[in-house]
Amino acid sequence: MIVTGTGTGVGKTVVTAAVAALAAAAGERVVVVKPAQTGIEPGAPGDLADVGRLTGDRVTTLELARYPEPLAPATAARRSGLPPLHVADIEKALTDVTADLVLVEGAGGLLVRLNDDGETLADLDLPVLLVASAGLGVLNSAALTAEALDRRGRDLVGTVVGAYPEQPDLAERTNLDDVPVVTGAPLLGVLPAGLGDADPASFETAARCGLHHVLGGRWSQP
């Protein structure tokens, strides 16, 4: 399953780790794949390090390409002089993975280019979980993502709000009702802002409380 976002900084890594943590707690073998990590120097901890920390290192992680500048993978690869990532590379890596659950965490949104051929994660024939921001403006980006998936015949499993504030404003409250309407897919969870700083035990508890049973939790929309 692909985990993509309505943009950057919306909580994709936290949601990926939350789904992975609950699956691992249920005894599943979980592999989290990061096709392209950008904005991180070689040897420095990236998103997969956060996944490992939050899940108590109970999942296997795999990074396929890394580019130091915080840009779209295609741009970052071009500027760095490093080989670009192609969908065929991802597909080959996935065929070599043995797991009960494989989560592929994207960079930015669905149509961020992986290379100058214009390939994106939407070219992978996998179901998609959308991670949405909470506030004003998310309805348009969520609707566009759903439309792009529908045009490609891809399955949108649902949406999770990745970082919900403790004191939500009007838009943040009403978006919980409106996001499933504009995407045509269910809201499958709401995770609190700041969850990325939790210890593994607290993180698993919050994940279980914040994710729908489809994703291994017990959350249900009010």
C-alpha cells in the first residue's frame, strides 16, 4: 500500500509508522519502503529512522534512493548528479520483499515526479492511503488527489488526518466531515499533532486509538 499526502509536512511518516506498529503488534511481518528520501545527507537518519524508532524497531525498512537537497526526487536527482529513481526500480524492489504488509511511503504528494520521464508513485499499481493536513485548503488537494487516482484506476483506501491539533479551529473541525465527501473514500483515522515525539509504547496506544479498525485500530468517526 502506498502512503501519500496532500502535501509535505502532513504526517505521512507518523501515519506510516502507526499503521506499521499496529500490524507488527498483531504479529504481521511489516516492511516499510521509502523509494526516495530527499533533503537528508548520506548517513544521516531519515524518515525510516523515525519509523524504526516509533515502532520499537519491530519492522523492516528499505530505502531505495537518497538525494541531499530538499526537493522533488526528479529535481534533487538532476541537481545532485545521482541516478534518478524509476518505477521499475521500485517494482523490482517490491518483488524481492517478503512480508504480510508492505507500506511504500512517498515524498510529498501523489504526483511529485520521481524522474524527468514524469513517473510518479501513481504509476505503481497499488492501493493508496492518503494522509491529509487538518486545516483550511486541504479539501482541494484531497479532491485533486482522489481525482488523479480515479483517472488511473487506482484504489483510494481512505484518508487519515496526520496531525490534528489539540484545539482545532472551525475549518479543522468541519474538514473531518468534508474530506470523505470530496474524496469519495472513508476517513480512517485522526492522529494528534506531536505524536512523532512519543515513545514506542505511547505511540502504539495513540495509533490504536487514532486509527480505524481497517488499519488495525479502534477509532470511529464521531
